[in-house]
Amino acid sequence: MTEKLYIGAHADLDGTPSDSRLRVPVDHWLTHAVVFGMTGSGKTGLLLVMVEEALRAGVPVLVLDVKGDLANLALGCSSSGPEAYAPFVHEGRDRERRAEALHRQRGESLAFWELSSDDGVALHQSIALKILTPGSDAGEPLHLLSSLEHANPRWSTHASEARNALSAAISLVLRVMGRDDDPARSREHVLLSLLAERRLRAGEGATLDVLIGDLSEPPFETVGALALDEFVSVNERASLAAALNALLASPTFAAWRTGEGIDVARWMSPREDAKVPAVIVSVAHLDDEARMHVLGIVLEETLSWTRSLPGTNKLRALVVFDEVYGLVPPHPANPPTRTPLVSLMKQGRAFGVGVVLATQNPMDLDYRTISNAGLWAVGRLQTDADRARVIEGLTGAKVSRRSKASGSELSLADTVKDLGPRWFVWRDAHDRRGPILARTRDTLSWLRGPMTSADLRARRELTR
């Protein structure tokens, strides 16, 4: 296993040129990482480099891809020639010529970093890449209601975690129906949870048709201290059952209930063919609310898997989350992604699971989350508020233009403001040198831009 991840080159903060390569011990990611930077800063490229290097080191990676950019891992070289690019170059009479030019250009840029197309081929051949597209057949479909509709042994071993996953699935169902999906406030959510948990604890599935039957003939008479009819009336239960039936009959909703179930343990487990698992859950095709619920379910399952692992001081897996804006906001906002993500940042280290978060706007994140990160990569930031937020994290001191900050802190703020593309202020809590400048290497995969549904379908056809 590679002991250090090759990120790029580094230099002193004063900008003194250096050809020194930046190689970071793989286990430093146990303390998690955060990446900040405005559009065009090279943030996505750095994330893809981290993913590639973790995989080259034999570490399984789970990627939660909000924009579709990190699915570019699928554009790793399947061969060392231009034919590797041709299927994804835009249609046109000169496709072959453009593929040849792209191959030559990328070969030259990789050579600068002492890499080559052969390294890309080696990476491509060493990983088992799975791209999951919940609610779509562009990649591999994902059964998002598996924690609701499939029996799970966790109910007898880790009931609280099974209940969290169930709650997220029921929230998704209610949200799609346009009903209140708040687990603490919605009476419909409480009722469906009780009905489903009763069956799941008995080793049965709680499919939607079964829940419709239970709403018509409830198996209990009270909820808490109230009679069932006082808590949710007969007419309200009938209305909920009718809405569930309409959902069950909907061809559109069928896409949420097809494909493999969410099984993070299987996704991240060693394979018989020795290939390293690389799983991308792409939600770029979903609207913002659907993304939150889908990612909430996946994160709950990821947290449950993490807690089931034995303790270790070695990096066992890496969870990479691009563009977390709105998904882990400051209190009091509480989307379904916030609690499991904060818990992963707090607890993942003990179980060997590192987390990488990236965003354009540091002010939009719960500070308690990013304060758990030992690795910081700060690209160019435009606003004074964003720069002050990250400088506080980099130096442990608050800074603003109106504060009595030291000259070095103000100089660091100016550095962040003036950074060029692919340059970052890099801070590693394990490194006594303090912040340095880092420039990311070229990606072995072709960082072309967001992978559309058509691109994912084309890739699926090529790999059949």
C-alpha cells in the first residue's frame, strides 16, 4: 500500500518557488479534511486528486456527488492511447483528431508531474467503479426505500441506527407526496414509523402495499397516551392510504424502488478480484429537496456501517462530499443530512473512516463540523467574511480588516484573496510547519466537467 498520497507541489507562504512534491501520509485523512474555494479555484480537481490517491493507496472511497463533476473518475484511461477519450469527445467529423490532440495535451501535462497515461490505465484497471443514480437509470439504479421495505438484522443488534435509516426513508416517501416529513412534528410520520418498525422487528418487510393495509386495519389502538383515532382520525388514515396507493401506482416513483438496496458494508468491503471499491452516488439530476432526502438516507446508512466497524488507527475508507452547501448548515437549520454528517465527522476517526467536505462558502457550514478537520485546503475566496472564517481555522485567531489582527494574519488573508487556480493554502494539523502553499497535480482522470445523464448512459454501454 502506498504510504503517502501525492497531492502536487508545495511552496512557502511567501511564494518562494519550489519543486518539492507534496506527499501526505494516508492516515492523516483519519482526522478528516475540508476544502474551500470559489468557482474556478480548482476545488473539484483537488477532490478528484484526493480520490485517485486514496484508491491508488488501496483505500475504498464513497463519493457523494452533488454536481456530477466527481463522476469524471469514470473517465480514467482505459488505454494509453487517444481511443480512451474518443467516446466522450463531443460528436463531430473531427472527433478522432480532437481525441488525439487531447491525448497529446494530457500526456504533456501529466509528464510535468512525473506521471503518464500508463498511470491512468493502472488506476483504471485497479478499481471497481460503481456509479449509482437514485431515481434514474442513467447509472445503476438504487433502491432508496430498502431500509423500509427490506428486513434488516440491525433491528436486533443496532436498533437506534436502523430506526434512523427508517425515519429517513419515511421522510422521503412523505416528501414526495407533498406531506409534512418532519419526524418530530408529523403525525403521519410517527404513525408510519410505528407501523413499519413493528413489521421490521418481526423480520418482515414493510412495503408500501403492506403499510396501506395496516392503515386500513391498524394492529394497535393507542399511540403514546392517546387513542389511535384521536392521534390520527379514520378519515386522515384513509387519506394517507389513498396517497400511498397513488404513489405505489406511479411509474415515476417506481424508479426509487428499483435497483440494489443501500448496503454500504458491501460497497466498501474488499473484493475477491482485489480491486479497490470506488462508489459514486450521483444526485446531480435531482432537485435540492430530493437531494437532501436521498443523501440523508445514504449518510444514515454510512454512519450505521461506520459504527459497526472495529476500532482502528488506520484509514479504512474515505467518504468524499462535494458541494455541501445547505446540507450541513449552522444551527438551527436541520436538514436530514446534517445530523449523520456531523456524527461522521465526530466519530469516524475511531473506526478508520475519514471524511472530506468541500464548499464554496465557509460561512454556510456548521463550524463545529469543520473544526473537526485536521486537513484544510483553502483556495481563493472573495468575501471578507469567508476569508475571516477560514483564517480563524488556519491560525486559531479571529481576523478581519477592522480587527487588531497581527500582520501575519492579515498577510495570510491577502494570500487567500490572491490565490490563482489550483493553488491552496494547505494546513495539516500533523505538520508542525504550519500553513504552506500547495499546487495540485493534474488528475489522472480526464476532468472534463459535469457528467450528464447521457454521459453516464454512454459510459454504462461501454462497460457492458
